[in-house]
Amino acid sequence: MQVRSLLLTVVVALVMSTANSTRGAETVWSGLVIADNVAQPSTTPSELKRLEQALKELFGYNQFNIIGQSSKTLKTGEEDWLASSKYFSLHVDSRGETSAGYHLNLKLYKEKELLLETEAKLSKSSPLVIKGPQVGGGQLLLVLIVE
């Protein structure tokens, strides 16, 4: 009887630890995207395919190129990471998780110059897209997606 009770306790503990280790372990993709209009647009990168039509309608551009990206698996909801390109970098500091998403502190840099610092909420059900500065004939977009 005691062995059965001990075995049941061990099984319950294993199930609980597995549930706790997988709960909240979601991956966030972050991208620095240049949006512009060209005569012959290239194929939209696979990371942006599901957003392609919405991006075209919202921003009026026909081409989207990823110039920097990062994927981070969030286990505690309080991690930080960096998506960077040759000139720009996006520092993301996750400040905690709710059932709806994540509270983020975002800092956009051009080389070492801080261009933008803002707080944002990233929903688990929809991406976050922020319009950044003009870059040449295009626009920098900051895109974050819970995968």
C-alpha cells in the first residue's frame, strides 16, 4: 500500500513538472523588415507569408525583405533577445506573461543611436507590427509573432 502511494506521488510529480515546463514555452519570432515598392517584387519570405496581404493593405508596399531576425523560446516570459541587421537592431525585453500575451519593452537602435523605446503588448493570437523610420525609398517595419 505504501509503495502504491509512493508510486502515485512520483507519477503526479512527474506529470506536474512536465506540465510546468511546457506551459508558456512559446517561440517569438522578431524581424526587422524593409518594405518598399518595386516594379518586380521578390517573393515574400515564408516568415511573413501569412501577413503579406495585411502588410500590403496597411502600409501600401509591394515587397517585404527581412534584414534581421531572431527566434526566442520563452520559458518564463521574462527573457530578452536581440534581432539585428547591418545598421539596425531591435532589443526585446519581455517583462512577463499573461494569458493573452507578453508585456514587452522594445528598443530600436540605428548602430549605437537609440531611435525608439516603447512598451508594447504582444498578443498570442495576432502579430505586432510597428512602423519604423524611412530607409531609402522604403520603410523599416518591426514585426513580432508568437509562433
